[in-house]
Amino acid sequence: MNPSIPPNLIATLTQFGAAGLIAWMWLTERRHALSRERLLERAHERLEEGRVQYEILARIVEDNTRALASLESSQQRMVEALDRLAPDHRPDEQRKRPDRR
């Protein structure tokens, strides 16, 4: 005997025979199905929340990358401008470095 089935339920089911057993099985299945549906809905909601957060994170990374590229470009232009104004004032090591572009 299954310990999760109360004895009075078994007595009630035997009163109704096969129809009672089928009804009990159907009700049990529906209860479990609803439980699974709730779990799936919660999991889906968590996935959707995560997707939104990852989209925000991706936008932040793109913006930061764009800002760093702009900063690097402006610094490179500043170095080139300084070289044109005073090319002899750079240390020898920096003057000999190949262009990174």
C-alpha cells in the first residue's frame, strides 16, 4: 500500500470501482501537471529576466568598448600632433617604435 494514499480514500475509491480509480488517477495527473506548469512558468520568467540583464550588460560592454576606442584614437592623434610640434623631444625608445596601426 502506498503511504501517501490515505486509507479512507482507498475505501472511497473501492466504492466507485474502476470509475473511481480512473477519476482519482486523472485528478492526480492534473494536480502534478499544474505543479509542473507552475515550475515551467517560474523557470521561463527567470530566463526572461536573465535575457534582459544580459542585453543590458552587452549594451554596456559595447558602449565601453566604443568609449575606449575613441579614447585610444584621440590619444594617438594627440601624440601625432605633439610629434609634429616638437619631434625631437620624445625619448629615443618611443621615436623608434613602429606605428601600432
